[in-house]
Amino acid sequence: MTLGNRPPSVRNDGRRPGDLRAVSITMGVQKWAEGSCRIRQGDTEVLCAATIGDRVPPHLRGKGSGWVTAEYSMLPRATAERSDREAVKGRLGGRTHEIQRLIGRSLRGVVDMTKLGEKTVTIDCDVLQADGGTRCASITGGYVALAAALMGAGLERVLTGKVAGVSVGVIHGLAMLDLDYSEDSTAEVDMNVVGTDAGTYIELQGTAEGLPFDRSRVATLLDLADGGLARLFEAQGQALASIRR
């Protein structure tokens, strides 16, 4: 047993700064979806489902190219306090719209649209429980649902790689990986990193909540994110390996 105060490098859940939260991906959780999974990362849990449709947005008709898009929502009791459904409000909130666009951009980054043909793949991401990092978990799980759907349709060739998202930040001066809500809400620097298994990035979203940060801090955070992404790519591969081909 350890006596005294917890050292600053040990987090509330016992993790070290560079530790990812426990990740599990359960495949085939929705009967009718072409591809689906439930991803759990710590206490954040997201249901992801992919649907393949034989039509494309008007600006792509007749061009032989496909499209990948996403919808994101959070259940009313996914958080500590109930939130109203946006369907009741009659419009999407700015945060929801931003996250949907992020998920769609991220997934399109690893799909060859010309090989997809005039089809649209829609990824629905519904947050069952939120404890930080819901947009990143949606991207990571959304890719698995997308890949499962394409594999089932014999279209695996359109995938050009894997994509995942992970958060990093600075807490009490320390760079940390995969922030939960208690950390995210008090971070001095908060960054979401969306990357591919080729070592490239699709999106970097970084904000100084306290003092501005310099380039060396960005490099440290990206190195930390790269380690987390590598473990997420491994989890994605293990989940998809369970699909019969």
C-alpha cells in the first residue's frame, strides 16, 4: 500500500501520462446494419453503424464517384445531467454539426471514392455514455463499422488505410494521452489528433485553455498521440479479424 499523496504523474484512474484507457470493440451489435460495432474507451461508449446506399449527393451524380458521410448524436442520459434530444429542439447544435463534419472528413480520408462507385456510406455514431473523447471514439469505431460494411459488400479494396482519433492534453504542466472528462474539463491544453496508420494526419484540433503553447509542446503531444493511435489501430485490426471473409 502506498501512503501519502498521489504523485502528479499518476492520474485519477491510476494511469500514467502515456497510458490509453482500456479499449474494447464489439462487432455486429445491430442486426440490420451493413456494419456495426460498439466501442468502449474507458467510460466512454459509442454505438457505430454503417449503411451503404445506392445514391450520392447531387453534386456527384453521374461522376462515378462515391461519398462517405456521418451523423452524430448523444443520448439524453449519456452525461451526468440529462440533455434534450436535438430532434425535439428542431435543429442540430453547433457542436453536433462540427463533430459530424469531422467524422465524415476523417473517414473519407481513407476511402478511394473513385473505386466506391456511385454509393454513399453513412456512419451513424450514437453516444451511449460520455466521459471525454466521444468524437475520437466515434472516428475510431466509425472506421471499424465502415470497414465491416465494405468487407461485407466485397468493397474492401476501396479502403486505403486505417484512421483513428485520440485526445492529448496538458494537465498541471504534464502532457497526457486520452483525456477523460475530468481531465478534459480542466486541461491547460486540449488537442484532438486524427491520424492514419501510414503516419499521416487528417486533422489536428488544438486549443490553449490557459497559457499559449509552443512548437516543442506540440511535438511532445503529437509523439504521445502517435503511440495511442498505434494501439488503436491494433484494436481495430483485431476487431475486424473476427469477420468471416
